[in-house]
Amino acid sequence: MLMRTDPFRELDRISQQFFGQNGTSARPAAMPMDAFRSGDDYVVKFDLPGVSAESIDLDVERNVLTVRAERGPDHGDGDEVQVAERPRGTFSRQLFLGDTLDADKVQAGYEAGVLTLRIPVAEQAKPRKIAIAGGEGRKEINA
């Protein structure tokens, strides 16, 4: 099971709406995410447009997956900026991986500004059949 927690995300969203902020270099906007189960894997996708693959950092420590990415300015130091609405700076997001996921076998890919993680379900968490001996023939029970 995939669990996420970000107690300040809703507070940030409300304050951004109230103050009209859309993320700045001092406080970048959140990293949008989708997560779903596909067969024996959990798939997590993060939107990171304009971020180079080299600036993305993934860490797993004690079932906590941390994603960090950085987007710098597209303009030079001497350029006169007219509008700067796209968030820049360091983005970070943490996912708490349940014991039913195999954190040692996480696979990552990055294409067209989308970071895709595939996290397999641990073998011990997959359903299996248990044979029962005795009585009139063998019976199987789903466990």
C-alpha cells in the first residue's frame, strides 16, 4: 500500500489562493502526482516540466521515498525579465511506502517532463494458495 502525507499542502494551497501566489523561487509550487496500481506494481507519476533528468534525486530510507528536483531560470543574468510566473527552485516530495511494497526494486524513468516510478508489490504480500492435506482429497484455500 502506498501512503502519502503532507500536512502543510492544504495550508499552502489556501494561502496561495488567498495571496495570489503561484509558486516563486522562494517557495516553489507542489509537485503534482498520480498514483495507481497496475498488476503487481504501484505506478507513481510526477509532473516536472522543464526539469533536467540530472537534477532529479531519488532516495529510499526506511520505507520513505524522497523525490527532489530543481528547476533554474531559463534566462541569463543580464536578461531583463518581464514576467516570471513559472516556479523555480527546489521541489521535494515524500511518499511513505507500506510494508507490502518492495522498496529495494523501485524503477524510475523520465520522459517528456514526467517522472515515472514503478514500485513492485513484495512477494510476501501477494495472494497465494495453501494446500490442506487430509480428509477426502486435497483442498486449496486462498490465503
